[in-house]
Amino acid sequence: MEQKGDKVLAITKHQPLLEAVNIHNENRVRALIVEDEGNVSGIISERDVMRYLTQAGGSLATGIVADIMTRRSDLVVATPDDT
């Protein structure tokens, strides 16, 4: 983990999918936190993007993050105090 660093990358749910893909590629990360008004509203992974493009026939040019992100209600979240 020390090699990865502690920088957390985030995007808003209204941003274009192409921007999310660019952030993934530029930072060599597989997932981004999705924020809405400063709160975590979900996550978007490379797999989410690939599924959208191949199974749903989506487009990076027209899709937005909210179209494919995994919503917070579907995430399993842990805190540093969890064991």
C-alpha cells in the first residue's frame, strides 16, 4: 500500500464517461470514488465501463458517470475501526 500512496481520486456523477476513463488511465487506477456535493455517492470501476460498452452498447462520447456507477447503497463500506 505504501507504494500506491494515499491519494484518493474522485469524480462527480455528472461528468462524462470519457473523462472517467481518462482519469483511470492517467493515474493507473481501476476505480474512482463518485462524489455528489462532497458526499460519496458510489464508485466507478474499469469493469463498469467495459460492461457498459460491451453489454449495453453504450458510448464514451454520450454516457455519464451516473449511468453506470455502482451506487453507495450497493457498496460494502468499512472504516479503519472495523476488524
